[in-house]
Amino acid sequence: MPPPTERPPIVSSASVPEKVHRYPNSEEALAPSRPIGRAAGLLRIGLHVERVTPGTRISWPHAEEKEEEFVHVVDGEVEAWIDGELYPMKKDEQKSDLLSPPSAAPERSSGERVVGRRPAAPQGPHDGKPDAR
């Protein structure tokens, strides 16, 4: 009979402490987050459990150049800010922001493709601030 092996790294999100992030020079507390990917030993994939309480958000509006983002709503309802518009999301819905393939990426003046940047999208009326509607 082979010797017993050591248990692989299995992480319970409840065992990872929540952290509240604030951007520099801002008093706004963002939604509590558990960086479970790091706790599980992930080095190239960021995986967080975000508990979005009423009146909080997970980040300021931004666009990713080198990362893809995936959102899955575990419970409740949230509003996703995408290109200046608010979109409701509810339990068991997902949203992905994928990087553009090189053929769809905009060109620099040198003709070089900028991999990872999607073409600029028209912006809706919502400025991304929590109090704007």
C-alpha cells in the first residue's frame, strides 16, 4: 500500500481574512475583499471574493490592459458599470471582460499592434461614481 500523501492546498474562503481597500487620497472604503487566489498559491490569476454591501463598489471605473476580469454573482444583486452604463446583475449571472485579440487591437503610429487593449467604446452618461444615477 502506498504511503499516505500530504493534503494538497485546499482553501476555505472563510479562512481568508477580509480586507477593505482605499485608493490613495480617498476616504471611500471599497467592498470587503478576500484574496483567496493568493491564499491558494495562485501566482498569475487574481481570484477574490468580494462582499458588495449596499453603497460600496469593488473598484473605481477602469479598463484592463494586461488582465482579463470575470465576475460571478454568488448571491443578491449588483450593478455593473460598463462603458458609462449601469447593468443589473443577479445571482448566478456572469460577466467577462476579455482582452482583444492582436488582430482587433488598435495600432500605434509605428504600425505595431497594441495587444490587450480593446478599441475605445462610446461612453454612457454614468460617471462611475457611487452617487450618480
